[in-house]
Amino acid sequence: MEHKIKNKVEEPFSFKKRLESFRYAFKGFVWLFRFEHNSRIHLFSLIAVTIAGFFFQISKEEWALLFIVCGFVFAAEAFNSSIEFLADEVSLEKRDKIGKSKDLAATGVLIAAFTALIIGLIIFVPKIISLLN
Ligand SMILES: Nc1ncnc2c1ncn2[C@@H]1O[C@H](COP(=O)(O)OP(=O)(O)OP(=O)(O)O)[C@@H](O)[C@H]1O
């Protein structure tokens, strides 16, 4: 194991290896939407928000803010799933620290989703109100 870590440090830069990393990351992307049903809800929200963005012709800054928070939600969801897989590999028995670890990972997703919701409300609520008036 130590030998493997040492080799990784001394490994020369390789474009082929970097491309391979992209391939693994893309595999993770597929897992995310296949097994994490929350991600499908987030994807649906992203599509809805994008349509709303075009409809209300939001500014460049508002687009940037929206994509930052949406990216944050998907990244949190990916880390959450990763922790869940790893925790289940360690033990499927009820264990206090595994429970805490999973709860914290889920809290991370909740924080990201709540932040995205607040940003969405700040951007769209005034536009919806002025449309209705
Ligand atoms: N091995 C365990 N030991 C103790 N508590 C656990 C364990 N596995 C799950 N839990 C508890 O059950 C909760 C749900 O865990 P689970 O792995 O089923 O996630 P999930 O329902 O798939 O979550 P999500 O819907 O976010 O994907 C955890 O947050 C934790 O509180």
C-alpha cells in the first residue's frame, strides 16, 4: 500500500491518465442519476430554473449565481452518494459513526439545496411579482 502511494507521487504527468480520470468521473455521473433519485429532482429543478431564466431574461450575473448554486447541489449530492457507498462497504450493521457520517453527508446536500432555493427566490420572486402587477 505504502509502495503504491509512493509510486503515485512519483508518477509522471500523462494525458492518457487524465482522460481516463474523466471517464471515471463520467461513470460517477451515470451512477448519480441512475441510483440517486434526489438527483433527478435536482435535475428537474435545474431544467425548470433554466426555462424560467430564459422566460424572465435574467442577467449574466443571475445566470452565474444560479449555475454556481446548482453545481454546488450536484457536487454535494455526488459526495453524499460516495460517502453512502463507502459507509455501506465498511459495514451494513447499525453503527453510530456510520449513522453520523451519513447524516452529515445528507446535511451537506440539504444546506446546498436550501442555498439554491434562497438564491432562486431572490432572483425570481421580484420578477414574478412585477409580471403579476
Ligand atoms: N450502517 C448504519 N448505521 C447507523 N445508521 C445508519 C446506517 N445506515 C444508515 N443509517 C441511518 O439511516 C439514514 C439513511 O441511510 P441510507 O444509507 O439508507 O441513505 P438513503 O436513505 O439512501 O439516503 P438518501 O435518500 O439521502 O440517498 C442515515 O442518514 C443514517 O441516519
